[in-house]
Amino acid sequence: MNKEAENTTQAVGNNTNGSLVCVGTGMTLGAHISPLSRSYIEQAEVVFVLVADGITEKWIEQMNADVRSLQPYYLEGKSRMITYREMVAAMLAEVSAGKKVVGAFYGHPGVFAWVPHNAIKQARELGYKAHMEPGISAEDCLFADLGIDPGSSGCQHYETSQFMFYKRTIDTAAYLILWQVGVAGDRSLAKFTTDSEYRKILVKLLGEYYSSEHEVILYEAATLPIQPNRIERLPISALPAAVMDLKTTLVIPPGSIAGLNTELIAELEQLVKNQQAIYN
């Protein structure tokens, strides 16, 4: 724990009136935030905000007199884990001062978001009321924009670097969705993007499951009403040269057809026959 976080922990406990709510602002400005989340922002004493762009940040500033951006904590070359801990410490410092604190995060505050989860966890451990309100996530937008029903063939989700670092069993008959592909393979947590050499290693890994010409999709949800989303179709082999950043998601459609589990189906059919025999 860094010094700022230690000081915050020591200060907590003097005032039990503080509270924390982490809300989701959705992906598209003004269109995705729930009435309840907006109400929490308007009634908070302090609002910490981490959103996709400055325009959305300015929009939230119109809802509350004390809105503080968490964006300055990010620095190129600085580990994001240090940044995240500093963000949590800043929020808990205000909670410990007895204030009603809101953390407003783009998308869903519980999806690919270390800060909200840990801020809520630490606040509760210290005796404060803390909870999360959902928001429309990039995943929700992806399903709508690409016309994908995750229940049709199944869907697997991984953070790209985690997918690369750990051995996984991939079902190629289902969708494979890799988040934050723009920083694929970064072990330092200090990069905003990784270059083509990192992506070549990802392509090599994907080659264990799919052909190099298998068509995939690079997706980015729209964050402004006048902004188009990004839906770029390309073969896996073209990924190293593609333009990506932290908000880019890689969608890999099924590359095979699932085989029927004939033994289990036969067992289920026999079960039906047995039940019918009992009732007859």
C-alpha cells in the first residue's frame, strides 16, 4: 500500500457518516445513464469522475458543484496499478471525512474496472456504506451494434493480456471476445498501447485455434451521439498492422460448429420416456 493509501486508512474511522456509490455513466454521452445514477451524482457532496472524454466530463460537471477528474492520475510509463491505488485512496479520503461520495465511471463500473470494486470493498471493510449502480457497458453496445446474441452459440470473454498469459481451453464454436486488445501482452501495466510485435505473438496464439484468414472484428462503441462506432472486419493475419488503443475490442466469430453430445441427448430422451411411462 502506498503512503497516501496508508494515511487514508489511518484517518478512516473518525467519521462514520461517509458513504460511497460507484455509478455507471454508460458509453454514449447522455443516452445511457440511469435516472438513479444521475440522482446520486446530483446529490453527492463530492463526485470523482473517470469517463471516456472531456466532453462527458464537462457534462457531469453541470450536475454537481464538486466534480474531480481521476484522469490526471494516469501517466505514460507509470504502472496503472499505482494509478488505481491512488484513485481509491483519493475517494476513501473524502469518505473518511464524512462526505457522500460518488465515483462516476464510463460504461459499467463493475466491468473491467479495478477501482470501483476495490474502493467499495475497502470502504465496506472500514465500516462505511458502499454499493454499485450498473451502467450500459461496451459489451451491451457490442451485442446491439454487431447483432450478436450471446445465447445463440455461446460467448467467451477475456482481457487480452490475461488470455495470453494463462493457458485457456477455447471453444471455437462460440464467440471469443478479447477486451483491451490495444495493450495486448503488456506486463508492465505502464503502456497505453503495445506495438505490432506484441500482436504478432497474439496472432501466433490465435493460430492454434483459427486459420490466419478467419475474419474477425475490431469494435469500439460510440461515446458521443454524433460519433460513429467502429466495426472493422479483417483477417486475423492483419491484426499486427491494425490501429488499436485501450478502447478497442477484438471479436472473433465462431470458427467451427459444435458437435452434438449424442450420449447425453439419448439419456435425456430416455428420461422423458420414463416419466411418460409413470404418468401413463
